[in-house]
Amino acid sequence: MRLLIVEDHDELAELIIGRLEQAGFPSDHVASAEDARLLIDGGDYAGLLLDLGLPDGDGIDLLEWLRGRNKTLPVLILTARSALRDRIAGLDAGADDYLGKPFATDELIARVRALMRRATAGGAATLTCGRLTYDAAARLAQVGDAPLSLSRREAQLLELLLRHRDKVVRKTQIETLFFGFGEEFSSNAVEVGVHRLRKRLDQLEAGVEVVTMRGVGYLLREQAA
């Protein structure tokens, strides 16, 4: 569930990123509408936190561009424009939620959680394969009645693979999930993450396997009897 933050105030953006990371929401940050368009077109984000006063245009224009391309990316507007007419304009343009500045970061995190719950309501909240069950809302996994202890990245990887069960998830998708835009990482970081997840699943005999599709990515499926 990587989020994109479009905010031209760097100090505020750093504060938001830090709180989101603590809450389990990795994020990328850009300061302009142009950069946001590039990342939205090339990335796979779970949500967008959007400031309206951007140096190269109005955030409403970016939002209308987004909805005009039939993208259903959940959008939370974060702005100093708190008048009723501004809130109505933002929601009518396609925003899913609207939060005026200044705001409490705890409220921001609560709104992001609510936004993600609504975004995934159309999909399964509980994902299963073999003896494995994963509660996406609570981010809890178990095998049979035994809890499966996972790091944040392992849980994100497991959810991604489960949501694409029996389908190949490209390595680049996992890199996007694990790492931020422009962030440096080792060439075998994804392989290490997959190896650790496999080990945990095998230890509890989850009845699933993560298959390596060489040169492409990974596929999760139920183990044959």
C-alpha cells in the first residue's frame, strides 16, 4: 500500500512521510503536478495525498486529469483552503476525502486508514490459500490456528501475492511496494524478502508455495497434495 504525497512544503511532507511510515504506509513524495502525473502514470499507488496550492498549477486540475483518465486512485486532499465552497469543489472534482490545514497527524492517519478500507471494500478483506489466512484490514496472518509473525514488508509482500494468487507478480511491482521513488536498494533485496517469506510459510506448513518465474517475478499458489 504505497502512497503518493503531492506537497510543495518539504518540511510538512517529511512530517507526513514519517507518520505514515510509522503507521505502516510507505510513501513517495513529489512537489509538483508534473512530477505527480509522471509517477501516477508509471507507478502502482494505493492512494494519493494531494495539496491544492502547487507551484505549477492547481491541485484540482491534477485531480480532474486523474479522474478524466478513469483512474480510481483514492484521493485525500490536504490543503489550507478550508472554506465550505473549497471543500465542495474538491469533493465534486473527484476527491474521496478532504482535510484542512493545519491538521493533527493522528487524524490524518485515521483518515488514510479509512480511505484504504473503503478502497479495498470491493475486494476480499480476508485472503486465503492452503492453510494460510490473511486479514488485510488488521494485517494479521495465521496458518490454521497458529499466528504467522511477519515484518511490515513481509506482510505487504504476502498481501500482494495473495491478491494475485495463481498469477505472476512482476519483480518491478514488488520493488515499487518495498522502495520509494529514487531510493537506492541492493539488487537482491526482493529475492531476500521472498526467501524470508518462504521460510516463514514453510516453517508452519502453510500449504502454499511461492514459485520463482525466472526473469519475470513470483507466483503464489496452493501446494499440490
